[in-house]
Amino acid sequence: MNNIQFSTVQMVSVWVLPVLFAITVHEVAHGYVAYLLGDKTARILGRLTLNPIKHIDIVGTIIVPLVLLFLNTGMIIGWAKPVPINSRNLNKPRRDMALIALAGPTANLIMTIIWASIAKIATILLALNFPGALAIYMMSVAGISINIMLMVLNLLPIPQLDGGHIIAGLLPRSIAIQYDRIAPYGFYILLILLALGVINIVMRPVVNFLFVLISNVFGLSL
């Protein structure tokens, strides 16, 4: 199965659903945990929905993943429009913001396990020559890949990423205040590190380890 060649159109069709689901569920998880902790902003604005149209960011959800896919970088990442959160509605803002941030990567971990389970079923269907089993398998592999990559990316301790919010919630208040001062520049820091290949270098060993781990746990030949 590893040697099968796919056209660009086929590759895009395989990746589009996993990417949309990974990014959408990630954001909904943030909003839902915020709702549980007292902030109803995302619900009021209609963002607690799995409808990807509500979450799509033209650059982060469409352009960046497509460019990375076409360039065959081996790393597919993306993002959606952030779910709006008002920390003033939270009982313990620093702790709760860290929990809200952690919800996104946790959702990606759960989706990784779900896609791996589907991939395992697909391998059985492939052995039975079930129609469409190969497409299901390849889509599942894409789902495993994108969710692992998004989970690892978002856990990086860069302001505006989930990892940055988690770090800010764990640091002593005085240090967290200093850390938060670079938050407005977090997106630019991320773009610079991506352009320099630093993100790829940092992420690849972790992504590869998790990919192999999932493969071994579920008995998959990925």
C-alpha cells in the first residue's frame, strides 16, 4: 500500500476531509471547554458547530495546506479562525485559559485514535476486496498525519499557539505577564520559524515518533 502512486487531484481529495475535520474539531473543542468554564461567547456567535464553513480561514485552512501538499514537504499544517473567548467570563482566567488551550491538541489526539481505528478496519476491508476500502485507508492515514502534526505544532511554546497559552497559565504571574508581551508577535514568529525550516526540524522527530507509535499500537503498516 505504501508504493501506490496518487495524482494531485486524488491526493487533495484524500486530504481535504481530514484537514477540515482536524481544524474544525480543534476549534470547537476550545469553544466547548470555554463554555463549560463559563464563557458562552463562542456559542452566542454560532461557533460551537462542526460546520467547517464557520471556521474556515482562507489562508490557514486552504492555501497553506494546499501549498505544503503540492510542495511535498512531508509536513501538512493549517489553522482555522480562532474561536472567540472572553477571559473575563472565566472564574480562574489563567488556569481556565490553559485548560481551554489544552482542549485543542487533546481533540487532535482523540481524532488521531479514531482515524487509526478506521484505518485498521480499512485494512480488513482491503483484504476482503471491499469497494472503496483503499480510499478509506488513505483518508485515514491522512487523518492520522494531520492530527498528529496539528497536535505537535499547537503544543509548541509560541505565543498565540495553544502551547503558549498553556505555558502562560503555568508560569508565575510576574513572568507570565512578561511572556504575554510578545503574544502580539506570535504569528510573525511562527511564520519566520516556518520559513527558516526551524518548525520542521523541531516537529519532525516528534511527529515521526508518534506516527510510528500509533502504527505499532494499531498494527498498521504506514
